Amino acid sequence: MSFTGGSWSDKFGFRMPPGARIAGRQGETFNLSVEIPTDDDGFLGQQCPSCRALFRLDADDYEALPDDIELWCAYCGGRGDTGDFLTEQQMDRIQRAVGDLGEQIIGNALDEIFGGIARKSRSRPRGGSGIEITYKSTSFSPKALPGIDEEALVRVRKCARCSLRYAVFGEHRFCPSCGPLPSTVVAFDALAAETARLDAFAALPPAVAVGLREQGVFNRLWVDTLENLVGIVEVLAGNLFKDAVPDAALKLRNKGNIFQRLDDMAALCVSEGYEDLRTTVGDVTWHRLVDVWAIRHLFTHNDGIVDAKYITKAPHSTAQLGQRLTVTDTLCRQAIADTGVLCRALSPLTDKP
């Protein structure tokens, strides 16, 4: 069964609604073609058969894909044939067309059995009260196929490797055509998400914001932002290092979470022949990053209460022992920008020195 093209057609003796047609027939097997309309931007809905999440593909790019391609879910990475990614609304449309065809096939069979005219037959078994069967042939009028009304696009993505244009509605890790996204793409998407989250909270109506601020929601948001930045760098640096260094597993043995420790991470890269990250990002940016990493560690392990370890890691800090640090929107935005500089400095790991 194909799902492209379609118009009103009675070529094979069936009446189909606009958007559906009988493309071919071999004996009792029908090839039914149902048009799947695109949205106003020319994109076609897709729904993962595993996680059921929706994403969209540019229709022209979709048509150019190989017939035997195995698609990836943009979110969970589940894989399947193109037919596996039909959305619920698309399936409703197809099932309506299939139902119309099936109704006519059954009607034609009954017409043939009963001669196509109203006819009555009676059978009165011996000792029984009898059974009466009445059949009347009626003409068939197809109903319009249901339309497609799925979530509208917000932003179009274009894969740097295969050039597929697609749209997603949440955090994703895969190109629907060629699979896992490069680690750098994932990292910068995550940084953009952190900025968008700060912007969303900053745009809240004052009446809403004051209540959330009083409950500490903003403070938790800012602390979580720093936590997320460390995680973004850890994942990116770890993936790039493992891809670039053949015996990475041996080099990382017994080093713990080395990609959470900035100076140790920089020293490791230098030992493999790469430029010193501290030099690449510059002293001022590096020192700000070290401070942020120390603040994040303090909140993760000591609720933000200054201890001797923090003072050692951030010797220029004016905070006193026992004092609880505060995190601000301004600090977070600077940290996001500095983390972006660090992520770009890590990109040479994709090329062997």
C-alpha cells in the first residue's frame, strides 16, 4: 500500500474520495494510494512507534530518501521503516480510505450473490418458525477523508551531515535520516536550552514571578543551570576524547570523573598533544569557569555552604567559611557564554593532533 498521490477515481469500479485512489489491482489484491497532506510549511508528520513522540520532516527531503531507508526517532533513537512512523491522524485518514474500499468490495460481493436487485428468499425448516432474509442494493457515496491538524513548526533544523530538514518539539539526539547527532551539536543545543529557560523565567508576569521567587524557585533554577553546564562539558569532552584517542579507556582508568575537573581535563588533553584549553579560552574566562565549577560542586555536595575545599579551589573568592553562596541570573548567563567558549575549544579533539 502506498500513501502518496490521490484523486477521485472509479477506474476499477469503486468510488473513492478526493485524496484516495485505487492505484492497481491484481486479482483480489488492491494497491490503494492515499494522499498524506503536508502542513503549511511543507512538512510531513512522523510519530515514533516506540516512544510515540511527534517530529516532522520536510516533504521534499522525505521523497528524496531511499525507498529502503530505516528512519530514526529524533528523540529516543528507535528505528523502523517509513511506514512505521505514520502518525495517528495519518493512520485515521488511511483507515477511512481502506474502510470505504472495503465497504464497496463487500457491497459488490452481495450484489453479485443476490443478482443486484431486491430479492427475498424464505426457508422454513421442518418444525421451525422459518427465517427471512432481505437484501437491497444501495449506491455508495464516499465521505471526505479526515484532514491532518498536527502541532505547528517552531524552528526548522538541518542536519549538517545529510542536509535533511526536520523539526522537533523537544530535546533530541538523532537525525531522522543518519542517526546520532555529533556531540558538539548536542552540547550547543543544550546551552541554547539553558538560555531559553532563563529567558522564560525572566519574562514571567511580576505577580507570578514574585511568588516563585519567594519560594526559592528562581534560586533552584540558577543552581540547576550551573549543574547542567558541568554535565554538558563532561559529556562533550568525554565523547570527543573517546572518539579521538584509540586507547582512551586505558588513559581514563582510575581517573574518576576527570571531565568534571577542569584543570585535570586540560592536562589530559595536553598529554595527548592537544593545545592547552586554558590558553585557548584565555585566563579570564578560564578563571570564571573554575569559579563556576567550584560553586556547582559546593551546592551539589554541601548545600552551597562555603568550606575549606571551596576556598582552596577559589582562593580569590571573598566568601567566608560557613557562609552560603548565592547564585544569580547574571552569573548563570555569563557561565553559559563561558561554557560555550570552552565547548568550542574542545572541538579540535575531533581532529587528531
